Amino acid sequence: MFKHLRIYVLSLLLLGNAWAHGDEDHSEHSHAAPGTVLQTSSVVPTLTAQSDQFELVARLYPDELGLYIDDWATNTPVLHGDVEVEFNGRKAVAKFHSDHGDYALADADMLKALSAEGEHALLFTIIAGRKSDLLTGILVVKHDEHAASSVAKSWLSGLLWLAGAVVLVLFGLVIRKALRSRKEKGL
């Protein structure tokens, strides 16, 4: 009976270790599309803009402003277009990454200015084949370390409560099985 209980408890402990990542650096995912990386807008400042031609999502990472652009009518990614970003009178060209299907603005001065806390109005000029458009949006940057840590703590707390509940249910099942076994043996 206790052998099975130990196996269940050890399995739960191993499962907990698989989920607990700590403060790992996931910067290799910075080029992934917005829906493929689990992050909140309080951690990665995000701007969305759309017109009757294009939909755009811009995400501010430490080393770049990642731009994900789709054709509004077909929802297909806009590939190999010309994209220019304007901020406070300064313009910079976003480079297309064919390996990721996104665009990246890596102008150090512009990134430094965009990283400052506040609301930043951006203008995007997009030319893709025969389509072209201007999109505008506000990128809100907040340096709220508490928000990011509270999201992580909330997630961890929920996981611990779930693990505790699973352990209690399993322990109850093992006790129930042991009591049935004892009853059948007439003990």
C-alpha cells in the first residue's frame, strides 16, 4: 500500500520539477509569433494596429522591436515587404527575417527611446507588392517589476494548490483501497 503512495508522491514531485522553470532566459523565442510565446503584455510591451489593408502587432524586446504583419483580408503573413517605423521624427527600416516570417527594428537609439516608461506614438509605413498603408499605434511601456513577479507567483501558487489537491485525492484512494482490502480479508 505505501509502496504505491510513494510512487504517486514521487511522480508528483517530478512533475513539479518539470513545470518549475525559475528565471530562465527565453530570449531565443523573441522572434516567435505573438501567440506562440506565453507572455503577458505587462512583461512585453505590445502594440496592435490595423487598417483595411494590414494588421500589425509590434512587441518591444530588449534587443529589437518585433513586427508581425498580416494581410487584413486573407490573414496571411505579409512577407518581404518594406516596413519603416517613425518615432519622434526619427525613421528606421525594419528588416525582414525570412526564417521567422517577421520584421525586426534593431536601431539602438530608437530602441533606447522606446524602452523609456511612457506612451510612445509610432507610425508604420508598409509597402507589400501593390498594397501600401500607414498604420499608427501607441506603445505603452511600464517598468512594473511587481506585475511580472505577481503573475509568476500566482501561477506557481495555483500549481502548488493543484498538486496538493492531487496528492490528497490519491492518498484518499490509496486509503480507501487499503480499507477495502482489509475488509475483504476480514481484518
